Amino acid sequence: MAHRYQYDVSELLQAVQTGGAESFIRKCAEGVVQALVDAESSVRIGAGRYERTDERTTQRNGTREKLLTTAAGDIRVEIPKLREGSYFPAFLEQRTRIDKAVCAIVMESYVLGVSSRKVDHLLQALGAGSGISRSEVSRICQELDSQMQPFRTRELSHTEFPYVLFDATYVKGRSEHQIASRAVVVATGISKTGHREVLGVKVGDTESEEFWKEFFRDLKARGLGGVKLCISDSHSGLKAAILAMFVGAGWQRCRVHFMRNVLARVSRAQEKEVVHLIRSIFFEIDADMVRKRYNEVVGILEERFPKIAPMFDQAREDVLAFSAFPAAHWKYIWSTNSLERLNREIKRRTNVVGIFPDDSAVLRLVTAILMDQHEQWQSIPTPYITPFQPEPEAELKTG
């Protein structure tokens, strides 16, 4: 029996000759998919259309149209409805109209921070005339989770990480039916071989001490060890968690955050002089000279800027913790600048989304960004810093 979706070959040939190749390919794809649907449904029913057999198990009851977006463009197929039971083609994923090539485009666009509206326009430009909805983008991107979970839970015991950096940024998301700030905390490490790695990420309500402790417990459970110096800002919850969870390791207060805190207490006219004084401490190349210059700066501040002098006096050990380590490493460990650059990239891409539907959506996008950065770091053969060889007087207990 002739198939009901046969096409006039002369018409198809004419379409190709007149430049209608796209239409020709789309019609061919539509015919092939429809033929597969009809053949499979006949097996499921036990009889072809208008056929009487003893093996028949049910009756056809009309059809429902299904729109599929494929690399050949949008095609429409008719799926038989049954009087008893249900049927959906096994070779088509239920509740989707997107083929794998389009899925790949959507996922990559999502990771690159392209908005759902722009993804919709992109697909239409590629021939998917029906476009794609925001909910469909979300559903497709959930498939990324299976790729990301192994990264977030991977073992960290393959090497030691003498230097570990911690920082947080905030995004907007829905929590308990309201929009709230969601803390995204990230940890990166510098291994004893001098290479950088992304160690972990977590999303939560706030940067409380317990929140950070839970994050640190997970890192340690995965094998994080050999920590000699933790670098972060002076957030009270973060600092308390570091001191409690990395006993014996040093803590370096980020000098950039410290400078911001200091400048917040002086007038704009005084900023230039104060900045020059602070920076002069970090120009020294010897640990003893660094401490000597720090003391000199405190003396100058007590005379000229008495309001901020106590801040310097109290923060001495925290700001100068880096000086107990090799001088070649100082510029990489006296601030969280490298991690802040990563956080700026996270903000750039999350700002496109605006408000996330839940924490899992935040974690999905941020993990994708971190995986990309981690792979870039791993592809660089040259160490970020010289391999870690602590000087005898600089050795600390590991945390």
C-alpha cells in the first residue's frame, strides 16, 4: 500500500532546482519521522491503518499533532491516539520538541550567559520558526546537572593545597515564595605544584559561620589537606569558621578589602596620601623590611590620621600573614584578587538571568562557569606560582 506521506519526486526535484533545498530537506525529514511513527504505532496496535488482524489490541482514535524542532527546521508529525491505553514514539523523548543538536546550542548559550529571549531569537534564526520558551530552556539546562555533580563532589586528595582562597558574591533568587539575596561562596586553591584549581561552590541564605563551616566540612571530607594559609576578607562569620576548621593554618586578610575598609574612614582629600602609605608596605621585598615599614606607617598614621591608626595596629598580624611565606608568592596570596576576577565573571553572567527560580538554578549556572575556568587553568602547563617549598622558619602546621 502506498504510504500516505509520499511526495511527488518531480516536485521535490523542482524545489531543489529553484533553490528550495531547505524546504526539500524539511519535507524529507518530516516524511521519514512520520513513517517511523506509523510503523511503530502499527506494531503497538497490532495492525496497520485500515487493516484487520487477530493480533489487534486496540483501535486508533484520531491523531494529535506534534511539533519537532530539528536541525532541518520545524517539522510536524501526527501521533495516533488510542481508544485504550496510550502511545508515544519510543524514539522521541516525551514532552520535548528539541533534538540533541538544538539542546547543545541551548546549553552552551545558557552557560555563556545568553538570555532566554536571545536564545529564542537564535533558534529562530537557525530555522526553528517556533522558537523556544523560557521554561523549555530551563528544562533542557537541567540536563547539565548530570555533568556538574561529579565536578562538585570530586576528590581533592590528589595533592595538597597550601594556599586556599575564599570569597562570596550575591545573586537574586526565589526562596520560600519571595525574592531574596542568595550567597554564592567559592573556594579556589593553589596546589604545592603551583597550579590553580576550583575547589568548591555552595549557595545559601547568608554568610553565617555555620554556613561556612558546612562548606569547609564538605571540602575536607573530599580530601582537602595541606592548607597552610587561608586568604579571605574579614567577614566575621568567614573568619571564625576558618579559625575553627583550619586549626594551625594562617589567615591572610585580603589587603584590598582592608584598604577599602580604611578608606571608608577618611575624607576624599586624604585618600591619595593614605593609599600611598599603605602601598609602600607592599613594595618591600624582605619580610623584616615589610614589618619595619608597617610599624613606620602606623607611627605616621597615629600622628596624621589618628582615627585609622588603631585599625592598622590591630590588623598587623592578619594583614602581614603573607610575609611568612616565600617572597615569590606574596603578590598571589596577599589578596583575593584572582578570585574576585572570577566572581566578576559570575556576576556578569548571572546578571543576564536577573532573578533565579531557585538555588539549584543558581548552582547550575555558577558551576558551569567554574568548570570552564577550572578547565582553562588545567590546560595551562606553566605553574601559576613557583612550586611550594616552604622555608624552615615559615613552616606551619597543616589544617
